[in-house]
Amino acid sequence: MIRSLFVTKLYEAIIADDLLNDLAHSIRSLAEDDEAGQRWSSEHRYAGYTSYASLNDLPRRDPAIGDLAKLLTKHASQFAEDCAFDLARKPKLDSLWVNLLRGSGHHSAHIHPHSIISGTLYVEVPKGSGAIRFEDPRLPLMMAAPTRRPDAPEDLQSFVTVKPRPGLLLLWESWLRHEVLPGSGRGERLSISFNFA
């Protein structure tokens, strides 16, 4: 008998197109108007625009993002239930930021401290957009573990890559290390990332 231990869950859902159109408009408007975000993106060599360090009130500022925040809270509550979290209250949206990533832009591997659930919604995904890649959290502890065959099942791989598509919502536990791989296209990939505490 073989049992699976210490499962890492990745939540996937699809968000309706009508909301995606409004969110795309919001992201592009913010990218044009948010001078502080433009400066931060430039100073940190972000290949495009992010509101990560400039705007912390997007659900109140923008009606479409406000609608999304309500929807994300429902999904986060479901994911917390699926993970059997023993919480005193439902997960609360702690931060949310928009991203407009151009061409071969990427984001190095990282985690989201001080949160319990993190995620991304893909709003527009042009051909050649970089995928998101998740790292097995045990990887630094594997010492002399042999590499896995390329045909090994996904749950035995050291890295799992998810190809983005419009409307794809992903949620994961915030300690799970992830990165955005460089894209090969020339378009703008629009996404919204967030944390729940």
C-alpha cells in the first residue's frame, strides 16, 4: 500500500468573460494614470506596470475590482474549507494588485509572507505569455534525492507549470514558492494577484 502524505493543493476556477472585459479596462486605465506605480515598476525593472507598491484600495476605488474582491472571497473561503483550515473567521482579503506584464517579462521565485492564501486571476493572456511555475516545498531538503523521470506523474515532479488562460483563477497556500517564467510573445499579459490573511 502507498499513501500520499503532505499534499499541496492548487485551486482552479474559471471567471466569466463579462467581468474580465471590465477588469482589462480597469488595469489599462490604472497603468496609464498611476504615476507612483509607473515609477516603482521602472525602478524595480518590472517589464510593464504593477500597482503592487502604489495602490492599496483598488476594491474601493474601482467597481469591477470591487466585484472581483467579493468573488475572490467566496473562492478563498471554499479553498480554506478544502484545506481543512481551522480558522476563527473566514479568510479576509489583505492585499490586491494589478499587473500588466509585457513580452518576455518574468517574476523570480518568491513566497507571500504574512498571508495564508495567495492567488492570481488571468484577465488577458496573449500568445506566448509566460506560465506560472510552482516549486515542490521540500526541494531544499531533498539533499541527494535522485531526479524524477520526465514522465513521472505531476504530483511527483519538483516543479509544476500551469499555462495561463483568460479567466483562470488559481489559489494556493502562501508559503508555496512560485515564479512567472519569461514569455516569448509581444503582447501584454493582464493579471490580478492577491493575498488573504
